[in-house]
Amino acid sequence: MIFSFIRNCIILILVVIAQSSWGNILIIGNIKPDLVIIFLTYFALYQGSFYGQMYGFFSGIVEDIISLSPFGFSITARTLSGF
């Protein structure tokens, strides 16, 4: 179980980095998909809301470190999204 948690955290780190650096390439029409929400929804549906919240918290930390938003903003939003 710990191996799958670490693997999914690495996947989320890569998704957050890809979204922050290549986000403008992924625009379809006028729609920019939020890849982190898509992966969080997938993890929460298949592993439960507890793990969805953990992945959301972790991806929020990574996103807050990368972005210039106030620390804690993405953590709260992603944790609630993972629920």
C-alpha cells in the first residue's frame, strides 16, 4: 500500500509540474483542463475519500511551493477537492 501511495504522489508531482509549465499547450478551444483535479478525482473514486484528501493535501503543498499564491490556498482547495 505504501508503494502505491508513493507512486501516486510522484504522479501528482509530475502532473502539477506539467500543468504549471505546459498548461497553455493543453488548451482545447477556450477550455484549459485542470489535470490535478482529474487525477484527484480518479484517486478518490478508486481508493476512497481518505486517500483522496491525502493526495489533495500533498498536491496542494507542491502547487503552493511552485506558485506565487499565498501558502495554504491550494492546500485547502485540493484537500476539499479530494474529499
